[in-house]
Amino acid sequence: MPMPAADLESRLRAAFPDAEITITDLAGDGDHYKARIVSSQFQGLPRVRQHQLVNKALADVLGGALHALALETAAPAA
């Protein structure tokens, strides 16, 4: 069963409350999303570690309700 974009955004907001989050449904099927997340939690972290934090927050749905997620992460500009 696909995951609604609102559910994905809600999960990300719970994990990254200060974040600017943009969700894009890449295929229109609720299974393939792109998430752009700008959070102070990413400050000073390499991109791979930023992505690991996102994957950890979504671990229970990745590969299941959430089939594919392209990530763009960053810390806010100073």
C-alpha cells in the first residue's frame, strides 16, 4: 500500500522539527518520492551521515509502504 505524501512529511517533521521540508511525488503513485530536508541537525555532518539520519527516521517504512525515496539534505545557510 502506498504512503501518502502527508504521512511521509509528518514522519520527517517529527524527526526534524526545525526542518524546511519539501516532498515531491516523482511518479504520481505514492511510492516514489523526493524529499528535500534542510535542518540544523545536519550542521557539520557529511551528506552520508545526513542521509543515515533520515533513513533511521523512516526505517520501519523504507522498502515497504515507501518503495523509493530520493534525498536532498542540507544544513541551513549561515
